[in-house]
Amino acid sequence: MEAKLHVGNLSKSATQEELNVLFAQAGQVTAVEVIKERKNGESRGFAFVTMSEQSEAEKAISMFHTYSFSDQALKVSMAKPREQGSLPNLIIEP
């Protein structure tokens, strides 16, 4: 079963490709999403990485939490489920 990781303290210049290569060392990466600002498209300094198995996600946490990536210590943890209504600036069209 897939497991989603939250990767924080990410360099603003980090790319999805770089994260994919890094986390592939822990197992099969099924998705990488670098979160960006809506207004200017710049990275917000965090990403979500989805691993194909829970065990691979746990391995990635042990390998990369506090790992120095682009001169910054990554903060890697299991992603928490999004709470209802937690989307800022949500536009609901009729």
C-alpha cells in the first residue's frame, strides 16, 4: 500500500526530478509534488513524496530525516491526511 511523505526544509531550488532520484534510493517512488506559491510559482520549501510501500516510506524517513540536501537538513515524516476545509484561498465556483 502506498505511503505519502512530507518533506520539509526543502531548498527553494529543489526539483521534482532531484527528489525522485534521492528517494528512489529507499524504494519505488510513485509520485513527487513540490508545493509552489500560486502567485509566483516559487517553491514553498516543502514537497510530498509517495512511496509504493509503507516499509519503503519508513526506510526513506530513516535515511533522509536530517539528511543534508542543498545545504539544508531535510525534515521527513509521514504526511498527515488533509483536513476538510484546510485549503487556504479556496475558490468554489457554482
